[in-house]
Amino acid sequence: MVLDTKAKRLVAGALCGVAAMVLALLGNPANMAFCIACFIRDTAGAMGFHQAAAVQYVRPEIIGLILGAFLIALATGEYRSSGGSSPMIRFALGVIMMIGALIFLGCPLRMVIRMSAGDLNAYIALIGFAAGVCTGVFALRRGFSLGRSHPANRASGVVLPVIVLGIMILSVTTSLFISSESGPGSKHAPVAVALIAGLVVGILAQKSRMCFAGGLRDIFLMKNFDLISVIAGLFVVLLVFNIATGRFTAGFNTPGVIAHSEHLWNILGMYTVGFAAVLAGGCPLRQLILAGQGSSDSAVTVLGMFVGSAICHNFGLASSGTAVNAETGELVKGAVTSNGRIACLICIAACFIIAFTNRRSLEK
Amino acid sequence: MKEVDARGLSCPEPLMLTLDALKNNQEVKVLVSEPHQKTNVEKLAKDKGKKCTSRDMGDYFEITLG
């Protein structure tokens, strides 16, 4: 069964919202649920690729998403091993998406989750995200393409699922990986619940083609509202949950949300993500799903996000979130770093270069 | 019949190329690699009031709109 009607997609999105809700209730950080950027970053940290002590933990959600998509694709005959569509450009787009996301502090999924909890910064960022998607659509209309992928050996598409399965097994059977003792990395739902939630969302996302960039892109490009209906389902469920449980706080500098109120950089951070996601053919979540169903090109994009997260923390590009100083009780505003600003502008310039130097008509 | 070879292209290129081809042609044959792209093209055909038939060609799908 393909979730191919708006109603079915709405339900799929709503179920993903329920999964996010359960994860939040069982210990995941506030309004993070299963933020792809944050959780790839945490996993990279757990494996020692960066040393930001507060954000190191192997996130079973990410592993579950990839494995869920892999298993359902195998079961339904949708598994196709392919690759070869400008892999290094896709790697760069993965790095770029991660840098933009960690300047805003979240992937498009977390933006929607933050919106559902009343974080006004996320609404500001949505303007940037939509503008980024629009710019990507403009490039597509001018014939942007990263070229064709080709069928690959069947085993090629299995590599990433096998690697993440290995990470999962090692994380529960050994003490090889680092686990944060404080900060967002120390907050997590039980491993089994997180893994099951990841698997379920992976399956739903694969069947519903859930994509945050694709949702807006299809509206701008073709006045098609199919993909946005998944996001709408997720948003509504979380909005109701947040209001019902008193978690909805409309405001800018809300401590505990892990967000900052530098409007320009919230806009530019998500502009970068939206633009790069359209060029890469999908948002960070969609890349995980496509990688799970056999696309080596998306797997390379995922590796780009992984490396990008280490770059963000090793070179001080990631922003900080507004928090209350535990000793003084003072509100410390979250901030974007100078390095982060420069990196964001470089990423936007790189997106423009990629967008207007890769044309279908130039493909041989 | 106009043929659109969208095999291996990323979304939304197959749909954009199909829409382009439908502007000047009554019948269009579209080749795509991924099952979800096949579904998308079939849905587009339905939206445009076109009849369509799909065939699984092994490595790719062939969808005829007309």
C-alpha cells in the first residue's frame, strides 16, 4: 500500500507526531523529538568525531529511521541500489545542510516541532526556509540537475544500513561510545523505545514520502499539496499535545527550548537548509529514508551531514541556545558565533554556485 | 509519441520533464527508475485527465500517458 492520498499522508504525519510526542514524554530533549540534524550530530559526538561534551549520544532514532526505510523498501520491492549522481556535490550539500541547521539549531523537522510549541524563532526561520526552497525551485526551473544516478550492485545500498546496525549493536553491548553526562545529549528516551519509534517513523516516512523541503517545493513548483499534508498532520498533533499538556509557550527567548533569537541568522540558517535540500532532492529526513531504500547518493549526503556536524562543533560554527544560568538564575541569551556567520554566508554562496553550474542541458 | 527519459534523475525532475512534454504532445512515454517516481507520474496523469499504463521493465518503469 502506498500512502498516496492527502488523507493517508495526513494520518502518516499525525502518527509521526505521536512518535515525537512519546519520545518527548519519555525523556528526549525539549522540542527535539527526533531532530535529524541534532541526532546525527549527537551520534557523531558519541563516536568522538567532535568533542562537544553536551551533545554526545548514539541516537537509536537515526538508526531506526534508516533501518525502517530499508526493511519496508525490501518488503515492498521498492529497494533499488543506485548511485553516481554527482556524489561529491551531494556530500557538500550534506555538509551545507548541517551547517545551516546548526546555526538555526534544528533541521526542518525540528523547526516544525518548535513551531508547534510556540517558539516564535521557528516561525521567523520558516520565512528563510521558504525563501531557500523558492531559490532552489528557481534553479530547478532553469534546468538545475545533478545528473543521473545509475543502478549499482545490489550490495552497495546495504552498506549504510549494515554500518548503522553495527553502531546500534556496539552501543548497547560495549562502552566504546561516549554518552553525555549533562546537556541535551544526556536526555534520551529508553533505547528500545527510541529504536522502535525510529523504525516506525522510518516506515511511515518511506511510505508517505515525507519531506519538509519537498512539501514546500511542490507547492511553489506545481501547486501540489500532497507532501505538505504529511507535515500538516505532524504539526497539528504536536500542537494539540503541546497545548493540552501546558508545553505551549509563545515567545522568543524561552529557556529550555534550545533556540536563539538572532532573527537574521535564524532566517539565513534555514535559508541555507531549504536551498541545499531542494538541490539535494530532499530534506535531511528524506536523505536518511532514500539512503535506507538503496540510494548511495543519499547515503553520501548523510555522510556529508555527519562530517558537517563535526565541522560545526570542531570549528565553533554551531549556535548556542537560550538558557537559565543554574547558579545566578539569569537568562543567558543564545547566540550565533562569528565563525558560524561566515560559514553560513560561504554555504549560501556555495549553494548558488552549485545551483547555477549544474544544468541538465550541460549534461553530456 | 514523445519519450521522456527521466531514469536516474532526482525528484522533482521526472515530473517537471513530463509536464513540459505534455504541453506539446498528446501522448508521452516516461521512463523512471524509482517506484515512487512511477506513482508520482501516474498521479500526474490522473490530475491531467490522461489515461496511463505502466510496465515494470526490470531496472526501470515505463509509463505511457495519452
